[in-house]
Amino acid sequence: MTPQRWTDAARLNWLFLDLNSYFASVEQQDDPALRGKPIIVAPVMSDTSFAIAASYAAKAFGVCTGTRIGDARRMCPGLICVPARHDVYVDYHHRIVAEVERHLPVTKICSIDEVACALTGPDKLGRNAVAIARRIKAGIAAQVGECLGSSIGLAPSRLLAKIASNLHKPDGLTLLGADALPGRLLHLDLIALPGIGRNMLRRLSAAGIHSVSDFWALTPSRARNVWGGIDGERFWYALHGLDPPEIETKRGSIGHSHVLAPELRAPASALGVARRLMAKTASRLRRMGYRASVLTLSVRLERGGTLACEQRFPATFDSFALLHALDMAQRELCASLGTQLVRKIGVTLSGLTPVCEEQPDLFGWTAAAGEHVERVKLSSALDRLNARYGRDTVSIGAADRLPRYTGTKVAFNRIPDRAEFRE
């Protein structure tokens, strides 16, 4: 008997879910008084900070992610500014993923507000895929929260499914089948395609590619050449509905940064925040099973421009050794910083070595052999105490001088582990 081939003209392989105005929607779900009102979510309650999310009522006035808060207040009468609560957003994220998986296995978590699900068997048929998408939407509303709307795209490749999810917002459901290509894409600007930013747009324009139609007509090898690498060819195939193989990536760094409130922008206060970020990064380094050999301290100045300095040392995950490296970096940075105010400060550890992959040298030496055993034990003990009783229960140095406004943040492509909110 010939096996059943679950396919139709649409050749659907992916369901892509994009939560609408996610951070703002979570705030409205948690506080009914905010529902239907123009709100923005901000990392710092200051007019010089920027919105990291906006409700659709605020978007109607032109307010969007990246709008300066002072400008947003002028653009939108009655605007409500809400401080970001990243631990709450992560909690809702896990609840939403759990609900999606009641209907369809989640293949890839793309960001805090995006998941992709591979369609298999009869789920690949258009009518079945649409029915699943509707059940997912209804399940999120009923089981997680009625304010948590989403737009879902169905398409042959993951890239096309993401594009489809953006075609109708909010609360959209779009089937972008192979039989509708490239026609359904031709009205889009190149900048609207995920993966094409302003720099790539300039590169494509210089090569005479000004529209989706122009890019579609390229050969794969020409796309690689114009793009400047294999990613151009991979993008071409994905746009044509064919998923390229996944590329395994290796973690290169671990770090944290913080946009400072106005009262923390003097150099002394900013460097105090850096110390707190260093303690947090070191704890995460140990939890993830790495040692680091490079520390980078970077600042973005209030008046524009950046400064950075780097320290190198034998690979370690000892907080005391890492804080010593930070002290050295701070001394170097202070010489250039002077009295300039700091808008953002960050600490990054790189030169990572997985603890489980360490190999002894010819004489049997390993990185662990060069570490202070008692200090390493103490660092691990601090991790356990803070995990149990809350962050900053025990810290190294004068805790009363360290600002506490340095909680874990959700990055564009990284969802913090729940443990990070206690580090």
C-alpha cells in the first residue's frame, strides 16, 4: 500500500506564533485598570528612557518600541508608563509555551514572544493547520489570559511563516501557501522581511536590488554574493519555501547590561552597578558550566559615544578573581571617563571554556588547578544561598552601597532562566 502523503498545494510545514504587544499585554492582563488604555512599558521611569513595548491604543498615536518616553507623553494624551517586570514576562512565556504544546509540539522558541512549531502528518493540510491555530489562540485566551492576543502564520518555511504572522496584526491568522508565492510577498518592502536591516538594505540597494521581486529573481549563488556570505543563499532558499539546515552555534560570551536611572549616572554610581552586574554574570557563568578568560566593561555615555576596556586572565569562574579583574578594568576606564555621565553600563565575560570539556596539559594541569579552592567553594555557596533566599541575600563587598535596580532583563533573542531572577 502506498503511504499517505500529507500535503496539498500550500505545502505547509510551519506554524509561527507571534504574541501581540507582549509586554504591554501582560501588564494589561495583570491589571484590568490598564485594559484598553494607551500604555508603554519602560526599563527606567525617566523621560530620557525609551519604550520597550506599547499597547495598540498607544500605537494608534504613533508610539512604538524605541520611542523616547518624553516624546511618547507628548504624542499620546493620557499615556500610562509602566515599569518593566521581566520576571513576570518570563513566567507568562512559560505558561503560554505550555498551552501551545497542548495542541502542537514547540520546535523552536525564537524569542520571549515568538515560537515556531513544525507541522507533521495531517496537520500539514491547510484546513487542519488553520483549525490548530484557532485552538491555540482560544487556549491561550482561556488558560493564560484574554489580553494575550497573538498573530499566527502558516507557511512552507519558518521564515515565510514568520512573515505571514506579521501580515495581519493584531490577532491575525494568515496562511501563506507555496501556491501563493511570490505574489503575496511582492507588496512588502525589503526592510519588512526578517533578517534584512538597514545595513543590509543599503548593501542590496548598491547591488541594484530594491524590491522583493528583485531578490526573488536572483539565483542562490548571486544571493550569496550580494549578501556577502552563505546567509544570503540560506535566506533565498527560506524565502522560496525551503528550510536550510540549522547551523550549530557555540556560545561565545555571557553578560549583562543595565540602562541607568538618572540618579545612577554619575561614574561612581554607574561603576557600583557594574559590580552588581559582575556578581550576577559570575553566578550565571557557574550555573551554565563555563569558565571565562576575558572580561569587557563597556559604557554608553549620556551625551553619546561609548567607552570599553578589556582584562585577560587565566580561565576561572571564581567571583573574587572576576571582581578583581573588574576593579582593574574600572581603573582603566575611569581614566577616560572622567566626570562624564553614563547612560548604560555592561559587563561581558568571553573566552569561554566548558568545564566538562577541559583537557589537562602535558603535565596534568587544568584551569581548576590554578584556582583558589576555598574561594571557588565560597562562590558556589553564595549562589546556593541567593538561589534559596533571594538575590543579594549574601554579596561580596559593601551591599548597602550597591544599587538594587539591576534585575534580569529579557533580551531580543534570549529568554532568562527563572534562576536568573534570584542571582
